[in-house]
Amino acid sequence: MGRIGFSADPLMTICRRRVPFRAVVAVVIAMVLAGYALFHPQHSGASQSLGQLHDELGAQQAQSSDLASSINHLDASIGSLESQISLVQAREAAVRESLAADRARLAALQGQISRERDHLAQLRATLAKARTILRAQLVSQYESSPPDVVSVILNANGFNDLLEQLNFLGRAKHQQQSIITITEAAKRAADAAVRRLTALQGAVKQVTAQTQVRAQALAGMNQLLSARESALSRARSAQRSALAASQARSSALRHQISRVEAQQAAARAAAAAAAAAAAAAANTTPTTTTATPSGGWAIPEAIVMCESGGQNLPPNSAGASGYYQIMPATWKLFGGTGPAAYLASKAEQDAVASRIWNGGAGASNWVCAGIVGITH
């Protein structure tokens, strides 16, 4: 339905009309040459039938589609991973700022610890000095009995001497009490300094441990994300290479299909021209004739050979396909199953073609019927 071809029926028609023998010979030679050119193309692309080429092209296109879909998924995964990496990098910047603050705090704590140590050394020196003075006073008091007020009064040389001795005793007692107070305060200050120093040392250790944990966690996260990104990038690169190879093969198949179709079209045109030339040489005009199904086909074999060459062809540019080159709308109209004829079995294609042929009434559905001289 729509494809141009050739058959042996014109020869039979001419013979029935008793045309000159040389015209018959010319037709036979022309048709043999055209048939050889049609079914034995000289180029390497004819090593596969059009059906096989279309099947391989379909497989390549399906593979290309799968690879493109997979690459899209990988692109999405890598994009998501890059977002995660950006988030981790932002967190890394925040952690580094925190680490810088922690280091500054550590430096401040170290300075504070040094000052506390110096202060503690001073307190300990003051405490040692106070203890020495107090010890000396206690020994002095133990070795000599303290003077009482009566003895001071009796031994005083006048009132002024008495006042001076009483003042001395008061100052001595006050000094002793002051030394005791200083000693106790120094002891308390020293104890407090020790406690502060211990607390600061604990804080320094805690900050150091937290900083180490953060650094290790950050390094592990960056390493994991980098490894995942590298693996996905390698997979995407491999699939892109495979996609490029599949697309190149598809392009080559399209060129090969176009070349084979062009060769077949040229062969059919040559056959038609040869038939026309033979008819002109015989000084006769082909007449229409009636033909019946033959050669195991549901319609005359000449029409089948002209339409498809007896092959189950995939859809051409007009959409016709199968052994009988049936259009999808006609296929459905006459009860064919599936979207296209070439996808059905030969038996079903025979049945649908027989219904279309309808004893010759449907011959006009095939363009090649007119070419080979069969009209009903």
C-alpha cells in the first residue's frame, strides 16, 4: 500500500497478448537485472535486512534512552551530593570559627593559669613567712612568761614610762593577732587558688577533647562525601561514554537504512522503467487484467513482491508495514490486532490482506497493483 515494486505478471500479460519475442526477452532481462539490484545490493549495508536494521536501531534507541535516564538520575544524585557538600563546608566554616574561639579561650586560660600559679606561689610565700613569725612569737612566749599589769606598774619609772609599756603590750598583742589573721587568710587564699587552678585545668582538658572530636568528625564526613562524589562522577562518565557510543551506532544505522532504502527505491524505479521500455518496444500498451492470490500469499504474488519483496518490513515513512505494506488505519479497519501489521504473525497478516483484497475488489488499496497491471 504505497510502495513501488515489480513482479513477473507483466511478462505473463504480454505473453497472453502474443507480443514479439524480442520484447518478451527485453522485459525478462530488465526485470532480472532489477530484481538482482533490489535483493542483492552491492554495498555492505545490504548484509542485513531492513527489518534487522530497524530492530537493531530500536534496541540502540532504547539503550540510549535508558542511559540518558540513568545519567539524569546520576546528575540529580550528584547535585544533591553537591548540596550536602556545600552544607558540610558551611558547617566546617562554622566549626573552624568555633575552633578559633576555643583556641583563643585556651590561650586565655593558659594565661590565667600562669597568673594563678604566680599568685599561688606568692600566697604560699606569705603563708610561710607568717607561719615563721607566728612560730617565733609562740616560742618566745613559751620561753618567757608574759608580763602582767601589776609588774609593769611597779617597775615603771613614772607615768610616761607606764603608758609607753602599756602601749607596747597592746601593740604586741595586736600584732600577734594580725599575724594570726594574715596566716589564716593566706591559707584560705592558697586553698581557693588551688581549687581554681584545678577547675581551670579541667576546663582546658574538656575544651581540648571537644576540639579533637569535632576535627575528627569533620574530617570523616568530608572524606565520605568526597568518596561518594568521586564514585558517582566515575559512573556518570562511563555512562556518558556508553551513551555517546550508542548514539553514534544509531546514527550509523540510520545512514545504513537510508542507503538500503534508496537502493531498493532505485531498483524498483529501474524495474518500472524497464517494463515501460519493453512495452514501448512491443508497440503495445499494457492492459488491465484480473489475478488471483498466488505463491502462498493472500493476494497476487506480483503485488507482494512489488510492495515488500516478500519481507516483513517495519513501518516506512508513510507508516505502512508488514508483508503487505498495510497502513495502521487500514489494519485496524479490517480487524488487525496490535498497533501495526509487522508486529502480527504472517497468518494474521494473510487474513487481514485477504479481507482487504476481497476477491480483487480491493486491489486499488495497493499502488503496486496498478504498476504490475492488476486492477481487480
